[in-house]
Amino acid sequence: LPGTGESPVAPVMPPPPVQTQKPSMNVKNVNLRNIRVGKHSNKTRIVLETDDKIGYTANLNKADNTLHVAFPKNTLGMRLDRDLNQIFKYRNAVQTIKLDDKSDQFKIVFDLSSRFSRIKDFHAPPDKEYPYHRVVVDLF
């Protein structure tokens, strides 16, 4: 500073706060739009339509005659385009549907009317006839 013999000192500023980012969970909400059941000559087909592709597992429990379709917890919402009671016109295929979110997965449990010995499941993308992504489970 002039006349004091001291040199100017810049004020000490605290360091800027450290920016931290929470890890990305990459979880997206996907809505279940429709459930369809169809009887064919050689199989029964259950289709779950969603507005985006979603991971799932499908398991046939022969002991209690149920089909379990499970999705990662907190990823599947319900925005149905129609009343689920419409599928019960196929009572010869599905008796009831239960929703189970008590575990680390969200499960849709189908109580089956007929006995089946195996399943084949796959994902089908939207096309001209079906505007939604589909989880398809064929019961044989």
C-alpha cells in the first residue's frame, strides 16, 4: 500500500464448492398399456403391451399353475388403454391376474385355467398393426 511499506495482498477467497453428481440409475418409467390373451390351435398367447422396451423375466410355476412375468422394481407404471376385465372372457386360459410388488421386482401373476408344460417368451417391437412394444409369452 502506498506510504505504508506493505505490499497489496489479494483477499483470500474460499475454494469453490466441490460439485458432486449422483450416479445415474438409468431407470425409466415404462407404462403397461394393455394385456391381451389369445387362444390358438397349438398354444395360448399372453401379450403385455408397453410404451417402451423393458427388461422382464417370465416363469411358469407348474406347482401352483401360474405364470409370473416380472419387471425391475420401480420401472413399470400402469396406464391401461382398456379395462382388464375384458381379458376374462378367456376364462379357459386365465382365471385371475394379481399384481405383486412386495419383492425386489414388480410381478404380474396369471392364475392359469389350463395346465401348460412349457413357455416361450420374447420381445416384439412396435409395427404397423401394433403400436406398442410387446412382451409375448406363449404357453404350450
